[in-house]
Amino acid sequence: MHFTINGQRYEADVDIRTSLLDLAREHLGLTGSKKGCDHGQCGACTMLVNGRRINACLTLAVMHQDDEIVTIEGLGSVENLHPMQDAFVRHDGYQCGYCTPGQICSAVGMLDEVAKGWPSHVTGDLTDVSLDDAEISERMSGNICRCAAYPNIVDAIREVAAKEEVSA
Amino acid sequence: MSLLDIFSSGDTRSLTMDEPHPSSLLDSGAQGVIGKPLPRVEGPLKVAGKATYAAEYPAENLAYGVLVRSTVSAGRIAAIHADEVQALPGVIAVVTDYDTFLRNAAQGGDTDAPVQGVEEIQYHGEIIAVVVAETFEIARDAAARLRVDYEPGEGRYDFERYRNEAERPPDSQVEAHSQQGDPDGAFAAAAVKVSAVYTTPSQNSAAMEPHASIAEWKEDGTLLLHGAYQMVASDQQQLADALGLKADQVRIISRYVGGGFGSKLGIAPESVAAAIAAKQLGRPVKIVMARQQVFDATVRRSNTEQHLKLGADADGRIVALIHDSLVSNLPDEDFFEPVGIGTHFAYAGENRRINHDVVRLNRTLSGSMRAPGEAVGQMALEAALDELAEATGVDPIELRRRNEPPQDPEKQIPFSSRALVPCMEKGAALFGWADRKAPGSDRRGEWLHGIGMAAAVRSNMLQKSAAQVTLTTDGRAIVETDMTDIGTGTYTILAQIAGETLGLPLDRVIVHLGDGKAPPAAGSGGSWGAASSGSSVYLACELVRERLAKKMGVDPAAMTLKDGRAIAENRAVDLTDLVDENIVVTGQIAPGKQEKLHTQASYGAHFCAVKVNAVTGEVRVERMLGVFAAGRVLNEQTARSQCLGGMTFGIGAALTEELVHDPRNGKIVNRDMAEYHLPVNADVPQLEVHFLPERDINANPIHAKGIGELGISGAGAAVANAIYNATGVRVRDYPITCDKLLAGLPD
């Protein structure tokens, strides 16, 4: 089977039961995406598939041969961090770091959803979707952080969103 | 070189805390990095997905193991039908060892193996075997197919049914039973009485990274295990003892740990299973526990039933303080949740009783979870104080002020430092405590609003800890210790301590953690990590400074180290010119008489504003603020994050977290992250954290105390007290869910 991850083409011979998450972690050496529950409950495995955030533990690798997949490794590198990665460092949007790649991929995908005008459970006016702390918290609630860096995660995302708005 | 050799050489600076340590190089340092809210040094690795956790190390010819659990709660294994799955393509072996597999996970800090032997079943979900295959998918499938026959036995599952058979456990962190004066008599005679029973359910640490081990045997017969551990040195001893090896034949590496909160203090069943399978198959084996197995077969915080009796005079001064607790654990276990640990010194009161009794149950092991004792004990004590405040008509903060003990009320020794009252006063001013209204009186539409507060106390401990520091000829410092960073910020604060004392910017300090071959540290637990491990690094750096001063021919006190240069007597020398060969020294701290001469603890005050829906009983935390005094803050940012985490654990404990045991078999019904309700982002407002400046010279040479567990202590009670203030309904059975509030809410 063939996969396109972070713009790179991979060939892998995997089981039809192999999840997209296990493909990355166990077959391709891309261990940045984390397994916290393997049941789509915690969000630590969040990746971007064709630009949308998904729980990579809940989808089979074989279904994604023609998709553009981005993992945390594809957003930025240690030497050249993505603005969201950089904001998480400066705002201490983590502690143990295990949920962090999922949080960051989720945040990037989430801001794109807001930009497209998709409402959430807490959106007051469905015709005018804007981002405030309540929206960020609601939209990021699929990513559990047991260390509970939530206030710092909100700070980091709010800052990146504001900068994107200025540059847009 | 063995560790003994290091310690017996002249290159070691040891300190036993027998006396106060009034001066600290951290106050006289010139680098200006200590205390600063600097970002974590390992941060870029974590956000880029390049920090390697236990299950992420490559190994040649790796096989995958999936654990198999017991589906009965008591009895014996009659047969494991291994042959039926062994024939499946890709399956390598079904491995078990009835005598050696761990029945219970280990308690933190133990130096011998936990209870072993899995032919006998003591609780539902006990790990009994591992299926090893060429891939994870094959192993998982075979593990699910594996048929096991049992001879079912009788167990004790229902707390209510066996509560009257509770027994007094052996003393551990605290005495199981303790009494002073005549508590029952004083309570009976008291002008004002509060007598209330509070219950807290079993809880799970639920660290995001599940327990995982990669076991690899070396040609010399030693075992290398990449694992997720909080206390590497004692974990190596436990693992070695379990496998019949010497401690130096086991090396654990645990560089990054995806959270612990107590659950990774001791070794868990996957470690021994991986080691045995790897030995048997002659190839490395990786086992990652499924999330459900983490819930079933590692460790829980015990459920508690706490009977608080507070007797006071008409002004609210406590004359009788009784805190009787029932907790639960497995038959073979000495650990008991030390519910009253903070009650011993939190408040004045001449007549006191603090008792703990254990109901023996066939439920998953209970052990340490974040702030064992205080976390649940103060959910009851601090709510009872709120009830006493109401009964006496005294403001809750004033009530606590009136019961502020001048010294430890039981040991009659001074507090090393105690800033509870300043914490409460600062918090009250910042939060707007003066705006608090009468219970149930602030209704806005269908929402009832209220605010509450609670005090936080958490004992401070120092543990033996060692670290090696190398100052290299190119002017860098390398810190090596088997200390861990479980998200607490250890990498960063150790770099800051070395940077401050050696005058180096943080990019010239390298910290290596989590390798069991490095000098043994205190490990991460009990909030002692920063102070204990930090002191060992401090002592090593102190010795490095003396070596540098000698090279310069000056008194160390007259030398300033800054930006990689040594400055003294109007001379400034680059460290690269001063150091002609690497300076390699070890620092070691040990607790001493100071902990007997002073009661040491950290203090804080929590304030919480909630709204409760009068129609549905839904509770929303609107604001929460904590003020803490915990000695020197080593890094304002990571310390704050620790408090955010603790306070959020408090929100979870107050509102949602509960392990539900089936009373018929003890089984944990909600053993995953969807059904065990952890606080999510939307449950937590933008919490506010403040620190009071403090130095504890009696605690250690860096004057810091524990923070990681202070934030959870009392936090849940502040939420509960706010709910009472909003609704006038007192729920004493945590968590405070809608159903428990509904009956008392207005129509």
C-alpha cells in the first residue's frame, strides 16, 4: 500500500486491520502522534487528513491511500516550529507533552473550521461565527489533557488566531 | 564505577538537612534565570513530536505483546487454551508464568517486588498472560480469542456489605489511628457541633500515556527496559526482585513520561510480562497496556467514607476535631489512603482523633494518586469547615483564622513556614470574596450563582537524591541523574538551578534524565521532586564553584559566575580558559533532623465561583483562583502550570470523576476515557494562580517546597462550598452530579 504523509510518499505492507495511527507509529517511525485510548476518546492521535482533523486511531490505514495526511512532524520541526507549536511552547500549553501533538493538530484544524464559518455547540449567531475563549474551549474539548494545561492551550490558540486574522 | 564508588570519592558534596540552611546561592546568583517564567527546555521536542516516550524506541526484531486479563473476580485459572491461538498465522507464543507475573502493581518507593502470582485471581481484570505476535493486530486478535477456564471462587466486592468488618491497617505514611485528649467528650460538650459523613469514590490517575514497556535482554544477561516510570531507582529494584535478578542487572530508561499522578510510581504488570516474554522468545517485546487495562490492572485511588465531627465554642474555635475514615484495598496490601494526613496540622483544637480503617475488598489495587490523603481528605475537612462557619455564623476565612495553630497542634513543634492566612487574605481581595451572598440568594434567570473557598495544605517531604554535574572544557554544564520529568518541569528547573549557580545561560546547560544508570534520584512523587533533585544539583554545582574558585585562587564567596565567565578581584576569566579538564562532581541531599524539628508543608487558598442551573442541576465553574505559598518558586511558568493541573483535578473530583464498581464482582464498569469523566477544556475556565514570595530555610538549600499536589488539595472543596453557596444544597457524596442536587433545588 502507498501513503502520502507530510508530503512524502511511503510504501508499507500493512494489515487491513492496521489503524492510521498504528501505521504511523509502528510502521513508518512517525511516533509524534500519540495513542492514549485507541478508542477515539482522548484526541491524542489527532492528525489532519485532507485538511480536516480526525482521530487516527478510529480509521483504518487502508482507507487513506489517496489522502493527504499531515501529522505533527509535518507541521513543523524542532528547528522550524509551526506558529501553533511555537505558541504552545511560549504559553506552556502542555506539561507531560503526551496529548500535545494531538492538541496542536486539532487546534490547526479547528481554526480552519472557524475560518470556514462552521458553528459549534456554543455559537450564538450561526451566521456570524467568531472565535472567543468559550468557542476555543468548546471546539478543543475532544482533546483531553490530564495535566490540564487548558487555560494555557486557550491562550496559545487565541494568540495564533489573532495573528492569522491580522495577516489574512 | 558503582554508585558506592562515586559517593566514597572526594568528588561528592553531601548534605543531610540537620540544620537550617539560611543562605542559598540561588539568592546570590548573577545569571538571573532562577524563578523566571522560562519556557521548558524540552518544549520544542514535545511540540514537534520528537520527545520519545516509552513505547517509541526502535528495537531490532521487535515482537508485540497484548495482555490478557481475567474475566472473573476471584478464583483460580484452570486452563489457558494456548494451543488454539498459537496456530494462528503470525502468533509467536502465549506466555505466562503463574509464579512470576505481577498480580498487583507495585506501590511507589517499595524496593522489593509487589504481590506476584496470577494463577490465583484476586480482582477482575488481573493480568494473567500475554500473547506475543509479529504485529500488534495479530497479537490483539489472538488475545481476544484466547480461551481461559477458571475455577471461580468467592470474593468480597461490596463496600457497604463489608464496612463493618473494617480492620486497622499497619501504620504507614501516617499512623492508622491517632488520638489526643478526649475528642468524644469534648465534642459532646461543645457549644456548636458539626457531624457529617462525606464520601468520595474510587478515582483513576488517567495519565494520557498508557503504561508501556519495551523489554530487551542483553548478551551479558542484563535487562534493558524502556518504560514509563516516576521513580526509576526503586522501579529497577522492584523489577529486579520480581525477576530474581540483582538491581544492577536491570536498567530502566524513562526519559519522557506522559503523566503519572501516582500511577507510575511503581512497576505495573506489563513490565514483568514483557521481560519474561522477551527472555523466553530471545527477542525484544513491546507491551502497551490498553486503556481499559490501565483502569483494571494498575492502581486506583481508594474510595473513602469520612466521618467529620467538629466541636467548637460559640465563636467557632475548635475544641474537638474527629476525622474517622474508611477506605478499601486488596487483602495483601499495606497501603491505605492516608485521608487525615493534612488534618493532623491544618487547624488548632486540643482534642483530636484521626483514624483510618480498611475494608478488604477484591477490587483493583488502591495506591497513590496525586496528593494521597490531602486530595480527598480536604474535600471533606474543608467542606466541614464551611458547615461549621455556617453553624457559628462566622465568615469561612475568619473561622480559619481563628483556628490558625501557633505551632503544630499535635507534635507541639514550630511550622517551618506557614502562610495560610496571607494566602486567604490575598485570594479574598483578588477574587471579590466580600461580594459573597447568602446561600441560594443569587438567582439570575434559571441560574443560581455562588462562591466558595477552601484552604489547601500539603505536607512537604525531602527525599534522598543524587545528581552528577560535569562542567566541560568548552564551558557547558551536563546534569545527569535518574530523576524523571513527568510533565512537572524537572528538565527546566534543574537547568535553571545549574545555570544560576554556575553562571550559564540555559542553552549551555544539558540535562539528562530518566536513565537508571545515572546517580539515583528521589523520583517524581509526593511533590518532593523539585526540592530533592534540585538540591542535589545545587550541591554538585556548589562544589564545581569551589573548584573554579580554587583555580582562580580566590574565595568562592568573592567570585561571581555569569554568562560563562568567572569574575573575581577585578579579573574576568572565560570558563573555557579556566577549565582545562572536565570537572565531574556529584551532589547528594538527604533528609535529616529538620523534618523532626519543624512541621513542613505548603499552603494555599482556593476560591471558586459556580453557577448551578435551577432546572437541570447542571454545574458550571465560572471562575477559580488559587493563591499558594510553597517556598521558592523555581520557575513561575511551570509552577503555575502545576497548580492549574491540581485545581483541575479538584474540579474533576468535585463534579465528575468516579470509578463505578459493580457491587456483584468489583469490576470497574467505566474503564475508559469516555465513561470515566475527566475534565475537558470546556469544563475549565481561565483559572488564576498567584504565588506568595517565600523561602523555607528549614526545608532544603534551595528553599523550595512541593507544588504539584498543593493545587489539588482543597480544590474540590472550594467547588463544593461554592455549590452550597449558590443553591443552599449540601451534597456530601462526591462527585456532585445533577441527580444529587435536583431534589434540593427550588421548583
